[in-house]
Amino acid sequence: MAGRGARRRELRHAHNVMIAEQAMGRIAFIGLGAMGLPMARNLAAANLRPSCFDAAEAARERAASCGLDVASSLEEAAAGADTVVTMLQNGEQVLAVWRALLPLMPQGALFIDCSTIDIAQARDAHALASYAGARAVDAPVSGGVAGAEAGSLTFMCGGTSEAFAAATPILEKMGARLFHCGDPGLGQATKLCNNLMLGVTMIATAEAFALAERIGLPAQKLFEVAAASSGQSWSLTTYCPVAGLAPASPANRDYATGFATRLMLKDLRLAESAAARAGAVTPLGAAAAQLYALYEAQGGGGRDFSGVIEMLAGKV
Ligand code: NAD
């Protein structure tokens, strides 16, 4: 029975996506930074011709030199659009942009926020949209700049099934995997819970390798055994903080590129404030945030977060 229910939901979603695809109008894309620019380029490559805007002139110039249609104001970007995609630094920026654009958009317009922001602010943004007669999806991403460039991001979405279906044909042009996590705000909640796990498992993995080094256990041996044992995790096998063990790991590039420590810290702090509001106890998340903050203070803010091993091993 459950199988049939799921199949019915899938069919309904596919039908709604088809309708959304046929009705798709112009997209205003706001926020052309490290993530937003390649995402907007992927929309343009799929012939969706987004009308783009960023508050920073340098970002607008970069986008124009990539051949994107760049507007000189938020209002100009929104003219004639029925969809807005935001990719901004924080919830204050998202709320300010949505507040400015909601009165300018037609009834039933679609607002998609791909930034990582506070869950309460994401819910405020949904409420603003609903009050203005618009549909909304919170759709934070995982996959980083490399995923944004390759169009292989994972989107974790919150909102009604109908809004998720309307957003699907747009998100598919920028990502490889889309998850509907539930009600408004639950996309952000999924992202923060995932990154809480990631931030903590990376510290645990780094601590174990730093300890192994002191004891005289070769990193290669620990990797081999833990990867086949209960210490196994993504932080170990895909993103190992020690160089030369996992092919795609930022450790192999001296932690120079990847997911910056300051962004991991931002996500852990958002998880902490969500936990405080929900009355949840997250002591390991809090401890991990303190350690990444210390690494940032020691100059690691712009380095990949797995570089925290440098500090734990007493090398910075
Ligand atoms: P970024 O700082 O490179 O880009 C943000 C852009 O937004 C900037 O160009 C800024 O000028 C613009 N902006 C700010 N306020 C604006 C406004 N009112 N109107 C128009 N433009 C405005 O940030 P990013 O690295 O692209 O990250 C964007 C979001 O994605 C963040 O929420 C971040 O946490 C999340 N994220 C980033 C990564 C990553 O690896 N960089 C990975 C996953 C998620």
C-alpha cells in the first residue's frame, strides 16, 4: 500500500513538473558570488536566460564578461520575471531582497532561496511570500563551488509539494540531486543537520590521525583499516584530512580549495542557534564550532575545513 502511495506521489510530482516546465517564464537571479555566478551560468546554458543582479559592481562586471544578462538594479532584474532565485550570504540579505521584490512580482510568482540561512529567517521569508500571494522554496545546496560549476549540486528543499514541483525544472539545470525535505524551512534544517554531522566527523577523524602520528601508527595503515571498519565516514574515505590517501581530498592541495572553514563555522553556528531555539542539546556541535573558530583565528578561515588537522596536530 505504502509503495502505491509513493508511486502516486511520484506521478503527481512528475505531472506538476511538466506543467511548471510549460509555464516557465523569466528568472531574476540575485547574488553572483562564488556560487551564484556559476549557477546562473548553468541556467543560461540551458537557455533560461536569467536576468542577473548583484549589489557589488565587480560581481556584475564578472557576470557580464561571462555573457550573462546583467541588470543595473534589483528592480530592473525583476522586470518581466515570474521567478526569483537568490544566492546570498545570510538571512538578512535574503529577507531584504525578497521584501523589495515581492510587491513587484505577479501573483503566484515563485521565490527560490538557495543560500544557507537561519531556519527561522527562512520561515519568515516563506511567510512574507505567502502573504504576498507568491510561492516559495528554501533550497540550500551541498557540493560547493565545484558542484555549482559542474551543475552537480544537491538541493535540499522545503516548501509545499506544488512549490517544489514548480522549482524542479529550474533546480535541475543547476544540480544533479533534488530532495523535498518537507514543510517551509526543512530544506535549511536538513542542510544544517547534515553539516553538523560533517563538522563533527571531520574533527573526530582529524583527531584520530593526529593521535596516530604521535603513537607512530602510519596514516596509510589507519586509513586502510578504518575505511573497512566502524570508523568509516565520508570525512575519512572521500575527504581524508591527511594528504595522499583519498584522491579528491583538499589535503592533497594543501587545503587551499574546498569548503572554507569560515563557511563550516557559519553553518555550525546556525545549527547551534536552531538547537537553542528548539531546546535540543548539541554539545559536539558546540565543541566543533569552538575548534573551527580557533583555527579561523589562527589564519585557517579561508582554508578547507579539513585543514583543522594542522591545528589539532600542533602544526599551526
Ligand atoms: P559570496 O559572498 O561569494 O556571494 C554572495 C553575493 O551576494 C556577493 O557577490 C554579494 O555582493 C551579493 N549580495 C549581498 N547582498 C546583496 C543584495 N542585497 N543584493 C544583491 N546582491 C547581494 O557567497 P557564496 O560563496 O556564493 O555563498 C552564497 C551562499 O551559498 C551562502 O549562503 C553560503 O553559505 C552558501 N554556500 C556556499 C558554499 C561555498 O562553497 N561557497 C557551499 C554551500 C553553500
